[in-house]
Amino acid sequence: MSRWPPYDVVREGLLQEVIAEYRPDKLTTEDLLGKLAELREEFWQNGGNLSATAWKSGYKAKILADIAAAKAPTDLVVIDELVEVLQDVTPIYRYDAQRQTHVPNEDVRQSIKQLRQKQYDQMKQEIAQGRTPELMDFVRAADLLYLVQNLPPNTQQSKDVVQYMKGICQARGWTTFLSVVTNIEGIIDTQGAGFPVPVYEAQVSKFPDEFGYGRRLPSFRGPASRRVATLEESE
């Protein structure tokens, strides 16, 4: 990724390419999501973060995701896709060659935290009004829980999010997730912060390829070929 041009430097030129190629102003939100999904797959097929050239597809997908989010700012699925593509092109941790260690990518972490916080508030209101909690409600909360434990640590908000996640699990009968979240709750009570909720089953048979999808939030899915399953689904 160090060989990639900065997004802000190439964005305007890529935006003009996106407009000429896709005419996003004429597309529905669903069509925009379809196009950006194609670009995300192209990004990973071309090598993802390990490629010196895949950035163009990833950056174009981000532009389409931003356009879709501007069209439908309260569509939870649209914002989910924006969060996904942000993590495609910018993992939440980056390698610092000078320090020879991974350090937080603060800009993207803060951006995703704001998006997930807004979604969390919205979904809580919708569920309070009668909507049945869905799997992605749990996943969104899992991202937020990780972020509020780290930017900077907010123990009280962490406890609030954990309690809400437990309620979702109990409402849906998700026993595996409930056990995980209860364990994290105990760690937060004793240490002030826990650890990321493991949403997806580790693809043990696919290492070392799996290392290419690291340094991201619990919600991250990656390319379709990865075919991730949640812990609850794998039971």
C-alpha cells in the first residue's frame, strides 16, 4: 500500500472516470451497490492490499460508496457497504516501517466509528419501534464495541453496547454469540476493555491467504470467494 497514490490526490480524476463510465446520477441505490460490489471483487482479484495496481478499483468503489451514502444516508445496508469498502482500501492498522510495528490508522477508525455510531442509534430506535433484530444489527454493534474500547477507551459506553448486544442475542436465540459477548462483558468489568467480538469463523484451511484480510474490524467480509460464515451459522 505504500506504493499507492494517496486517495485525496487521485480522487478528482477517478471521480470523472466514474461519472463517464457509470453515470451514477442515473443509477438507483441498488444499482450503485451492484457496481461497487463488482469493483470490490476486481480489487481483490487483482491482489488487494498486496498489489501495486489494485488501488484504482478500490478507490473507484469507495467513490461509488460515497455517492450511494449521499443518496441514501439512512439506509443501513448502504452504510454497511461504505464501511466494508473503507476497510478494503484502508485497514484500521498500518505497518510503520520506521517503528517496525503496526500502528492504528486513526482517520479511517474515526470515520467508521462515526458511521457505526449513527447506525447503532438508528437501529436501536427501529428495533424499539418493533423491527426484529437482524444479524447485521449484531455485527454493526460488534464494530462499535471494538471502536469505543479503543478511541479512546470508554468503559461505560462499552458496557452499554455489550448489554444491547446481549439483548439481541437473547431475542434471537443466538447462544454462541451470547456466550462470547458475556465473556467480553466480564473482561470489561474487570479490566475496563475487552477484545473484538469474533463474528466470523476463522478460515483455518485458507491460511496463509487469510493473513491478507487481517487488521480490520469484526464486520469485514472481504471478497465473495472468501465465503465467510458467522460463528452462529457454523454451529
